[in-house]
Amino acid sequence: MDSGGPSLLPKILIIVFLTALNAFFASAEMAMVSSNKNKIQTLADEGNKKAKALLRVTSDQTRFLSTIQVGITLANLFSSASAATSLSPYLAMVLVDMGIPYASTISLALITILLSFITIIFGELVPKRIALQNAEKVGLASVRIIDFISKVTYPFVKFLSFSTTFVLKALGQYSEDVEERISEEELKSYIRVSQEQGVINLSGEEMIVKIMDFDDKMAHEIMTPRTSIYMIDYDEFDNNKINEILDSGFSRVPVFKEKADNIVGIIYLKDLFVEYSKNDYKSIDIDKVLKEPYFIPETKKIDSLLKELQNTKNYVAVLIDEYGGFSGIVTVEDIVEEIVGEIEDEYDKINPRMEKIGEDLYLVDGFMDIDDVNEELNIELHSDNHETISGLAVELLGYIPSPDQVGAVVNFENIALLKVLSVKDNRIEKIELKILEEESEEEDED
């Protein structure tokens, strides 16, 4: 074996080189995907050539990721082939000398397992973690090489993309937006890994995922529904109504004419107070404090709505349903809460949406979302037809309760009892929710 020593070293060095090459591609991919685009854009604006190259390379996600994948695949392929042909014979000779049968097969299996372990640790996990912690630095350092490889392998990458598209179309599985969905799922995976490795905290992970889900939500999903809105009639605006508005605690009050579906404007509490005090607290002209309403369809995506509200300098959007009726309002605060969570103000404290009133017993606002109830209480209520806890209660009851039917109780799948406490204008205002012991016991076992 002594004579074999010198010839074995170059073969080991080849495998080390190929593992390092795999590590380079893995770290480059992680760094470029997770780098802060704002920081990179700032550097590019300052004239940094590497930053400009990084923005250019990552702008074409298909080509960039295909180049990385080709590099990783080739590095793994040559590494495995080199180990199989170069190292396994040496191990086989040792096993033969030890009298172990099937030496060649066993040596090949052992080398494969060892190489896989080395590749996963040193070629994937370690470089990716380093890249995640130094994303911009690693991304800028590796972009020139990735850009060069991308240009060299472009014909091959193009052929692979064409072949993949051809096969998918033949199978009837081709879709233009698949790449976007895949990259989003990959990014969510990177976020989870980052949280597990301590790069970002749990609340940071939740916020990033909320941001990624942000553009899928529609305005009607986060609106304050019409039945929960304090409104006033344009023709009834007088001193008494002004004092009523000031005492109501609502900072934005929709105004209608003749019927509730005909919203003619929004009164902002601060504007009303300023104008009212300027007029020595005497009756004022409503048109002086009435702001033009900003109407939107209730199916508008909230990401585009936020941009519109910012551009038009509006704070409130009035939602219109498919029949042209007024369905609710959405504020900038409502939209921001979809990312950062509930923003509690003085009125939330006065009128809490949920209050614990006993052991496993809660007083719940009828318009609280089922998802929010589940999150608060760690239970699993659900409905295919309704989004609010009052809607779920009506679904289980099979009818809309009247005021004299207060006290009606329904059981949701032995998870919780819902008891109707108050009804107004054909809607359930308050519900008493009792978590059943079976559900509590299951949580304890978990």
C-alpha cells in the first residue's frame, strides 16, 4: 500500500476540490437569494459594479437557478464518479485482506455513504449557513464567477429549460406562474431554516411569511363590515349629531344620503373637532368637514390598495360589492395589521374583541374572525362558508336568531360550545365560547 500512497493523494484532492466547488455553488445560491435587495440597490446606485452584476444576474431567476443547479449537479456527479473509481478499490483491498466477503460491493457502499455525509455537511449545510449570515458579502464575492458560468453554460441551460417546458406541455402540466410559486416556497423554506439557525427570530419569521402572503388577500377579508360601522345620515347632521360623533370614539365616520348604500363622504374626527372649536362649538356646515370617499371593489388585492391609498393620500377605502352596495371599510391601519399583527388603540381597549370570563370560558365579539379565535385559543374551529364566529354560529344553528332567542347553544365537533348572548339587527353581537374538556385534554397530551 505504500506505493499506492502517492497516487491516492491526487484523487483525494480532486474530491476535495469538487466538494469545495459544490460548497461554492450552494453558498452563492443562498447568498444571492437571501441578500438584502435594498442594500444591493444602494451599492449599485453608488457605482458598485459587483452590486450591479448581482442585480442583473438575480433578475432572471430561471437562468440564475438553472446555472447554480447545473454546477451543483456536475460537481456531485464527478465527485461520486471519482470516489467510486478511485477510492473504493483501495478500501476493497483492505476488506479482502480482512477476509470480508463482497468486498467490492461493501467498499462502494461505504465510500458512497461517507462521500454523501461529507457533501451534505461541507458542501451544503455549512456553506449555506455561512452565506445566510453574510449574504451580501458572499453574494458580491461570488457574482462574477456565477455570471461567467451563466454565460458559458447558457446554451446548455437554455436547452434544459426548453426540454423541461416541452415535457411539461406534453403532460399537460405547464403553467407560466409555476416558477414564481416554486421560488416563493423555496424562500419560505429558507426563512424557516434561518429561524431554526437563529439568524432571525420567530416573530421575524412570522412577519416575513405574512408579507409573502400579503398580495393574496382581498380587501373584503380584512374589512370592517357595514353592520359594525357607525354611520350618520347627511340630512341629520346638527349639534346633537356632532356631539354624538365626538363622544362615539370613532375617528372616521362614513356619511350616507337617503340610504346606507349611498355613501357621500367620510368625516374625520380631528377635522370635525378643529372646525367645531373654530366655530365656538356652534353648528357647522357638514360640507366643510366631509371628505370625498375613495371607492374600491371589495375584491381588490390589499397590496395594490395600500399603494393606491398612499398615492392618493387617503386613509380609508369604502368597499362596494358586486351589486353596487356598500359592504364595509378598510383603513391603512387594517392593511398594516396584516403584517405586524393587531395594533391596539384606545378603542380596542374599551371594546376588546375577546375577554376571558372564566375557566376555558370566553366572551367573543361576533365579528371576530374564526382564524383569530383559533390563534388566540389554540383550537380548530372552521367553516367553509363563513369567516366570522357569528357566521359559524348561524351555520350551526341553521337560522339567524332573533333577540328573544338569546341563549341558544350549539356544539362544534366537541371542541367548543357557542352560546348566543346578544342579537341586534339580524346579527349576533356577542357569543360565549366554552372550550370543551376533550379539546383541553388533547392539548395537554401534546
